[in-house]
Amino acid sequence: MNKKILIVDDEPNIVMTLEYSLKKMNFEVFIARDGSEALESLKQVIPDVILLDIMMPNVDGYQTIKQIKENKDFANIKIVFLSAKNREADIKKGFEYGADKYLVKPFSIKKVIAEIMELCEE
């Protein structure tokens, strides 16, 4: 069975690159442009992993993860923050909000895929 990945990011280039690479690895890929779209799409699909940007319009990554973590139906979803926020405090905050991983942009696709594979095996 294919693993489902939800990419939540407002930068089209990042979304396209991730989507292309993940589909090549046989992941089922879903896209949301911001937190509110992500929360909407969770009504239809419960992904195995969410790649979540922090700085987005409308609902940012922190608000999004907070709402996801409050819903027990989503307890098994692994969440990876992908963010340009690279200060120690930002990374710490990401983990405090409940992220399983925190990857800093710009990132290597190989690294992202390796992290996703690792999370999917847990």
C-alpha cells in the first residue's frame, strides 16, 4: 500500500519539486497551499506524513500543527516542518509544537526522502 504524503507549502517551486520526487518514489501525494487548506484536506485524506512549512499566508505552520495535534484522529500522522526559519529557537519551537522532524530550507530532496522513509518505518 502506498504511503500518503501531504505537502503544505505556499512556494510552487518547492511543492513541484517535492511532489515530483515523492511520486517517483511511489508515494501518494496531496497538496495544500496553506494551513487552512491542509486542515480541509484532512477531512478527506489522512496522510502518513505531513511536510509542513511554517511561514504561510492565512494559517501558518504553528497554528496548523496545533490544530492537527488537538484532534485524536490525527494522532498517528508524522509531521515534518520544512522551514527557512533556521534559528535554534525556531527549531526548538517546532519540536515543542509536536513536530517529528525539522528540516531547514534550502533542503536536499534526498535528505527529505530519507527522513520520510525513516518516519514511515516507525
